[in-house]
Amino acid sequence: MNGATAWTLAAWAAAGGCAVLMGFAIQRGATCVVAAVDEWSTQRRTTRLRALVEAALWVGGGLIAARALGALPHAPGGHALGAWTVAGAALLGAGAWINRACVFGAIARLGTGEWAYLATPFGFYAGCLGLPRMLAAPLPAEASPVWRAPAAPLLAAFALFAAWRLFSGLRAWRRRAMLWTPHAATTAIGLAFLAMLLLVGAWAYTDALAELAQGMSMGLAARLGLFACLLAGALLGGWHAGRWSRTLPPAGAWVRCFAGGLLMGWGSGLIPGGNDGLILVGLPLGWPYAWVAFAVMVATVALAIRLSAVRRCPVPAASAETASPAAPPAAG
């Protein structure tokens, strides 16, 4: 075995460990766009939304630092913003609501032994099979607004953010606060994803499923191996927290998860990209298509939650017993 091969194997092994950590953090932090929007809609709190933005900040700051050090000369590519972006994001949000979890949340729910969420990636894969992925023309990497901006002020801002977050995390640890708050979990997710990006290149499990559907084989086995590590980390997190369910979900739950995954697969093909790639790559690099897609996805989930809340209110009051059944809760 030569030195280059040994380094490649070591990089993929380290990336696998990062994927396990990422899955553990997703499960323990209950990280999910649907849960975040539900918290905002019903409780007027933005804790989870801010935590997701923090994950993007860790990745973005790390990419800027890597560029300054010469470790990452080219940014991951983006895509053009168009009507397909908006349509795909709406489908992505609708699918996440039907699934009761986004692609992050599906991993978290699977980690608790909610085995119906095994159908979500299969539904996502089926959606990618039925829809061409490259409907948006890729933009050149240098077109990233963040990549074109001066690095020094961005690095200074990121250093201040990192110092503040590490200081607040140390204070929480000294107070014996919960280790896996949404902020702590998304910090771990962002740092693990950043390490994987630097070690083995751009990776998101939804992209791996989409490429599998399109018959792309270059590096696919290794990336699917990272997906397996991600699932293993989530299951480890659920077992460690004693959250594994011992009941078999009903058939309707399997159908719902498959249908939600199917819509998310369609939406991902139209954008293109799943919300994991949008949050952890597109947002921190300032791609307009990613910001628009994420905003439309959030708005779609919020609208679905609002409409489901209206359905729960019996009108008129005299016929409460005949009111429509409640829509599925928007848990993540």
C-alpha cells in the first residue's frame, strides 16, 4: 500500500467517524426544520431555527478559513435561481410536513426506533428516479458571493462568533446544563460536516441517494458508506438516550413516510438539492438559490401547520363531535 492510498483510506475512515458523530448529534438534538418551524408557529420561539443557522455559520466560517489556508481552493458548486427552484422548495416543504420530519428529522426519528422512517429514504430515492435532477444550470464556483468577498473581515467576524459560542458553551457546561441542546447539537453537526467536506469533498446523503438513482457510480459506494455511518450514529444516539421504541408502526405510517420522502425527492430534483445541502453548503456560501429555496420551504411548512391548526378548530361549536379529524402533528 503506497502513501497516497493509505492517506485516502485514513481520510475516509475519519469521515466515517464524523458521520457517526453527525448522526448522533442529529438524534440527540432533535434537529429538524419541521420541528423548528412548528416551534416558531406555535410557541413564537426561534431556538431551533437559530440553531440551524448556527450550523451553517460553522460550515461557512470553516470554509473561509480553509480557503485562507489554501486547503480548499475551489468552493462547492451552486445552481441558478429560477421558477424550478421555488416549485421544488414548495414540494420539499410539503413532503417534509407529510413526513412529519425533514431529511435531518427523519434520521433523528429513525434513531429512536420509529422504523417507519426507513421508508423515507426509499421514497426519496423513488422520487429521484422519476425526475431529472439537473434542471437548473450550474453556476461556476467562483460566482459564490461569499467566495468573492474579502476573506479578512469574514474571518474576523467568524472568530468573534466562534469565541462567543465556545465561551457560552463552557458556561453551560460549568452550570451542568444539558449537553445536547439544539445549539450544541447543530454546532456538532456543522463541525462534523465541515470536517467531512474537507476530508472527502462535498457530501450530503440526499445527494448520494439522488446520484444512486441516476446511475452515477464515481465514489458512490464510499458516500453510501458515510450514509450508513450517519444512520449508525443516530441509532447509537437513540439507544444511549433510552429512546428506542419497542412497537411496530402501523402500515399507514410507512405509507406516509414513503409519500413524504417521494415529494422531497421530487423537490430535491427540481431545486436541485435537499435541505441538508441547502443549509450546510448553499446558505453559508451565499448562493441565492439556496436562500430562496430554504425560505420557500420554511414558508410552506408554516402554511401547512397553520392550515392543520384551522382544521383542528370545530366550526360550528354545536357540531364538535362531527368536526374533521386533526391533521398530522408537525413534529420533527
